[in-house]
Amino acid sequence: MKQLSGWQHSSMPPAADTGFLFEPHTGHTYVLNETGRFLYDAVRNGTPPDILTLQFAQHYQLAPEIAAVDVAAFIDNLAQLGLGDPRS
């Protein structure tokens, strides 16, 4: 099991190809759009936030400053939903 800053990201449930996400511990379901799926899969695969920001900016042709805000907001949402936080 991989570890990222003490966080076991492999314990995050996988998202379906459609973006459907089921969290088995709580029973909650989520639907990720294309960008959410890109970010979620990268976090789940252990990509550190700083690298993810660069990948996200490049993939979606964004300014790095905009990508950094979007990635931080997405990670904040993951943490608020109890799905994990790679910063901890």
C-alpha cells in the first residue's frame, strides 16, 4: 500500500469510468465530471498536489496559478467529504 505524507490514498474508493463514485463506509455516492475524475484519479494514484497542479495545468491548458486554485479547492472538497486529504 502506497503512502503519501502518511495518508493511505489507496484506501480511497475507485471511481467508475462514468465518474460515479461510491464510498462504502458511509454509503454516500458522488458523480465526478471530467476534470473531477482527472483530479480524483491522480490523487488516488498518489500524485502529490504540487505535481498534480502542473499536470492539471498542462492537460487542460490552464495558467499554473488558476490550476493551483482549482486543485486546492478540489482537495479541500475531498477532505470536507471525508474522502481523504493528501496534504496531511
